[in-house]
Amino acid sequence: MSAPTTPAPGSGPARAAGASANRSRIGEFIFAGLALALGVFVFAGAFAIRLPAAGTQVGPRVFPFLVGTILVVSATMVIVGVARGKVAELEEGEDIDDSARTDWVTLAKIVGFVVAHIALIEIVGWPIAAAVLFGGVAWSLGARRWWAALLIGLALGLIVYVLFGGLLGLSLPSGPLLTWLDPLLRTLRG
Amino acid sequence: MDNIMNLMEGFATALQPEYLIYGFIGVLIGTAVGVLPGIGPAMTVALLLPLTYALDPTAALITFAGIYYGGMYGGSTTSILLNTPGESASIVTALEGNKMAKLGRGAAALATAAIGSFIAGSIATVGLTLLAPTIAAWAVNLAPADYVALMVIAFITVGALLGSSVWRGLTSLGIGLFLGLVGTEILSGQQRYTFGLLPLADGIDVVLVAVGLFAVGETLYVASRLRHGPVALIPVTRGWRSWMTRDDWRRSWKPWLRGTAIGFPIGTIPAGGADVATFLSYASEKKLSKHKEQFGRGAIEGVAGPEAANNAAAAGVLVPLLTLGLPTTATAAIILSAFQSYGIQPGPQLFTNQPALVWALIASLYIGNVMLLVLNLPLVGIWVKLLQIPRPYLYAGILTFAALGAYAVNFAIVDIVILLVIGIVGYFLRKYGYPIAPLVIGLILGPMAEAQLRRALQLSQGDLTALFTRPFAAVCYIALILIIGLGLWLRRRQSRLEHALAAAAAADTSVEAAVNRMWEPGQRPSDVATSDIDVVKPRDGRDSR
């Protein structure tokens, strides 16, 4: 069970490249369009800001008007640029495969594990929730042994929990399974 | 003389064992972070911000300064040994440094980068020591309109000139400015864009935005197109004492000094950080070198100069940050918000109100530089090991610590939800080529710019011309026009240079190309010296294999 890297059957490399260029262009339009919408919203929303009774020259609306204008103008120019074929130049990175297509399945898995982490913190405590997050993300990214990832995550969670609670005095929730750790923290704190 | 006394007192503080340890932790984390792909100094400072609330401001700021300097050192190791650098300021180092490593001269490249960084960092810190109090004393007289002018310069240069696309940069800046608007407005106490939601009334936490964009967004982006398989790392020969030959020293010392002379002033002006400085240094070394033919194939000057420029610029960035409260890079912006979280406002008054803190900070920069030289020369093997962490675990760890950092701000689950949302936005920003730095600068500098703008217009009774008629402000706007012109010219040159380099790499009959054909990276036997390799130039065209 490693991350799926093989492209869908039936899509030759040439076709895939063309299709993905097209698709990323649609994505660019959508994103720039959202930025434009945000600009309009900032501008319109500025009218809803209440002005203080004492009439000052420059109220709390002026800067929002400026920001809205910047967003509207620059997002429009991005859209115009994309329409003329100026697609984004991507930054390189050590671990990024430029030729790979966006792997939405892995992304969904990772977001899912973050959501699970959020849901679990107050139920099972931070260390176990951290183990789920660490193990899950490592597995999504193709770690070969999921149980090793989970164990490393648990160790990491416990170390951070003890260091935080014991030395920095920041108490992360321990959850019902790990209450036996609390006396240890108290002795560490002195 | 007064400054020297102050600096000595700063050393007395920074050399206390407690602060030495914090400084050491800072440079250690900073180097690790600089070496590791996927995390940069900006994100690390943001992540550690909530954890240092328990410390006193001096200790926290010394730690952050260490991270800041350490990150600059670590980045060069990555770009020399792995190619394709993470931080944009290291791109130029990768050009020559990685070629040197492939020729089996990785150790020399690492050494010239580390020593150059040390020399440049030290000289630039002296520059900071001498320059900062003077500028602070002068800046006391600046009026709000002057600050507005300075901030406009910072917005335009960071937003429009540094990225690859002017309008994408400005869009990113606009989003950051908008996020800065959310919350309760300072002067009149009005709520803006809070949708009546209580968590938004205090504004959006800088930590969440920075960690969300830099850590979560970056992890998601890498995950979406992760390079699978082993990391193609070039091993370094042992014995750091023999790293640099006499010839290497002879060829390195001038680029170090020139890089410093280029980097520090560029870092100082609010025209955006280290990238420009490294590129300029590279171009001038190429022009001045007696070994022009080696450029693009592993010229040591092309590592020594830009690395020195990089570190000198990093110190230069601290000048406007400390004396004017003006951040010109994302990391500086987050350090500024760290100052603010302790109730300290960097600016002209900082040197008179908080002399002990600011001089201890400057002294810690000298100390940190020495620590970094020690950490990076003999101990480089440890950092190389860090580069080999399997990527699934590395990014899982980054994400776990990001979630922890967000949670530790207020111990509120909702903060992790906001973190995830910002991270997803960051992913799309990255995917569609919007730079992140303008957003962070807009978020942190936006509220300050608004306050100054309104103060300026209050003073002038709403007269807009007052924004331009003060002499300093007028000079700023004229400079801005020049900077824009210069920036566009530089960008054209830079893209020309990149094209030329790509062409040179394609038509390559050099020793390095021969090495690449013969051995995989790192497989080259150590007893084969470059001079032993006889390159036979193909007679008719190139080997078409």
C-alpha cells in the first residue's frame, strides 16, 4: 500500500501533458477569479464598516478601499495574463518532481489525517492524536511500513508531551489512556 | 565610542551561559532547518514563537537571531550537495556548488561557502553595529508620511519585483493586507471583516498564517508531486582540514569581500533581501574572474561570492528592521511580530528605550557566527545525514510540528482548523505560482502602514499632497521609481543569464560533463583527480547518445 504513482490507464504521456496544462489553466482562472472576488468583497465590505461619530478625515474605511483596489486590479491583470498564455512559473524544490502530475489522492489522504488529528486530540489525547497524524501522513507519502511510522509517531508524541509538560510548563491534553504520565510531569516540573 | 561601550555590555549579557545556550540552540535549529528541505527560517521562527512565550525577550530574540543566521548557512549545504535549492537565495550557489560537488570538490565548495559566510557575516555585523545607531538617531525625526513612503517601497519591491510575476506578487500582497485588516481596528475600535465571529475579533494570528503557508502549504505541494526513490546525494570526502587548497583560498578571498560589499548595502535598503545580492555577486564574479571558462562548470568564485553576499544581506536586513521597524523579508517580518508579541516595537526608539536588549542581540550575532563556523566546518557530516531522512517521515514530522505549533498558540482546536484552511490556500498559491513572502509582509506591515497613513493624513488635515512633499518621502518615491527601473532591467539580465547557462549545460564538453557521463553522482573514485581526466572533444558535433 504505497501512494499511487501510476497514471490512469489510457492516458498516454503526450495526452496527459496537454490535458494537465489545460486543466491547470482552468485552475489558474478559478484561483485568480477567487482573488478578484475577494477584492470586490473587501471593497464592498468597506461600506459596512461603521464610521466613528466624530468625523475624522481618514476613517477606518480608507485602507480597506485601497486593499480592495489592489486586489481587484492585480487579480484582473493575472487573469488577463493567463488568458494570453502566461501561465505560472513554478519554483523548484529539492523533493519536487516537476514532471509528476498532481496526486490528488495523496493530498486527500493527508488532509483527512489532519482532520482526524483535530477530531482526536480531545478524545484520545495529544500524543496518540499526533501518532495518528505522523503515521498517517508518512504512510500516505509512501513509507513502506505503516506500523513503524505509527510507532515513530507515538514516540515523537510522547517525547514532545513530556518535554512540553515537564520543561516548558505547557500542558497538552493527555487523554484517558495516558493519565499515568501526569505524575511524571509533576516531578519533572519540580 | 559610546557604541563600543554598549556593544561590550551587550557581549557581557550574551556571553552569560544561559544566553550562550539559547544562542547555540538557535544556530543549531537554524542550520538543521536550513539544511532540511521543506522548511525555512521564516516558518521555524513562526513555529517557535508560541514556545518561547515562557522565555524572557532577550533569550527568545537571541534564539531567533541564531535561527535566522543558521538558516542562511544551512541552505548552502543543501544546494551544494543536492542541487535544486529550497531557498531562492541559494539558487546561485547551486549553479556552481553542485557542479563542484559532482567533480569531487564538494568539500571545497562547502568550505568556501562556510568560511565566506563567516567572514561576510562578521563584517556585515560590524557594519550593522556602526550603522544602526546612526540611522536610529536620524530616524527619530521621520514623520508618519516618511514611514508611509518607506512602507510603500517595501510593499512594491517585495510584492512586485522579487517574484517571477509582478501581478501575482501584488495579488499575494493584497491577500496579506486583507488578512491584516481582519479584526478590531486600532484607532477607532471598529470591527472589520470579522463576520461577527469572536475568534476573528483579535485578528488572525501571524503564527497560524506563517506556519500554514510555509509548512502545511509546502508539505501539501511537495506531497502532490513527491519525487520518489532515493535521494541523489553527493557524498563529501573526509578530513575537513584539507578541504581548501592554497589555490582555493587564493581564488576565494576576493569574492568573499566583494560579496560582502555587494550584499550588505542591498540587504540594508528596503529593496528585498538576499536574492538580488546573490545574483549580482555571481554576475560580477563571472565578469572579473580569470577562469571565466569554468563558470557554469564548477567555479569556486561562483560559490564564494554569492554565499558571502547572501549572509551579508541577511545582516543588512536587520538594519531597517531594528532601526525603522521595517521588515523587508518574510523572516524579518516574523521576527518583527516576535518583537511585538513581547510588547517591543522596533524602530528609532528601540536603541534608546531597550539598549540592553538590542546590544545583547547584536553581540549574539557575532557569537552566533563563530558557532556557525564550528558547526558547519567539522560537523558537516551530521548535516549531510539530515539530508538523508526518508522523505515520508520528514514531511510527516513537519506537519506534526506545524499542528503542534498552531495548537500551542492558545490551546484551541479551532486554531488547527484555521491552520489547515490557510495551508490549503497556501497549496494553491504555490501551485499557481503566487509568492508567499508578499503575503506575510502585507499581513504584518499592513496594519502599521495603515496607522502611519492615517496619522500622516490627520496631521495634514486630509491633504494628500503632504504624503509626497516632505523631502525624505519625496526622495523615497524617486528612489522607488529608480528601483523599479533597475529591478526590471536586472530581471531581464537574470533570465538571459539563466538561458545562457541552460544552453551552456546542453552543449557541454567539459571535464564535469565527462565525469557525469562516466560516474553516477558520488560514485566517482576519490583517487581520480580532475586533472587526470582527459576530455576528448568530439570532432563533428556532440555525442548524440
